[in-house]
Amino acid sequence: MTRQSLSARNAASTNPATRYFLQNTSGFSYSPVSMMNIIGKLDQLQDDNLANRHRARIGSQVTVYDADLRGEYLMELVNSEDSNPEQGRISVMSPLGAAILGLRKGQWAEVFLIGKTFHFEVRKVA
């Protein structure tokens, strides 16, 4: 298994959903409950305590395994305004970023988009 950048994964995929879950929030609308969930996670992760040090949060370098495409990818979780999927900088407000936010090594994220569920395992958080 080789590790690729998210932009290489994006370019190699023929599935249009692959592109959508990497983008910033301009293409997505969340329900108020979903927005509150993301904001709640961000609030909880602000504390620099031992429990949060190994959780994916803004500024974390996260290695994920895409179980559907069987590839491993490195990304950095960032604020929306710093998002640049081609450089592996994924917004915490994107579907993938929001799903990974707060997870630890070994935990799984599911992203449901355009009628398909994508599965990602967090392999490393730094």
C-alpha cells in the first residue's frame, strides 16, 4: 500500500463524490443540528489536556486509510479559510474533516455523500 496525497487521490478517482468531501463548506449546507455538533466538537477540543492531545483537531496532521479505495492519505485539519485540498489542508467544516474531527488512532469515520458511504480509519494523529 502506498501513501498518496489527497490531490493525487482526487485526480485518480472517477467517482465525483470523492472530490466533494474534500472541499470547503461553500458547496455544502449543514442542518443546524450538524453545525452545532461540529461547533461542540471544536469547543471540547480547545482544552489542551491529555485526553485531547491524541485527538484530531485543527492543526493536526492526520493519516487516514480509505477502506473503499484501499489507500492511505495524509492531511492537515484546518479552519475553512485555510482549506486547500490540493495541498492536503482539509477544512473541519468539510464532510471528511467534520467526520474526522475529535477521533483518535484506530477510530473510524463514515462520510455519507451522494448516496454512498465512505469509510476512513484514522491511522495516526500528530
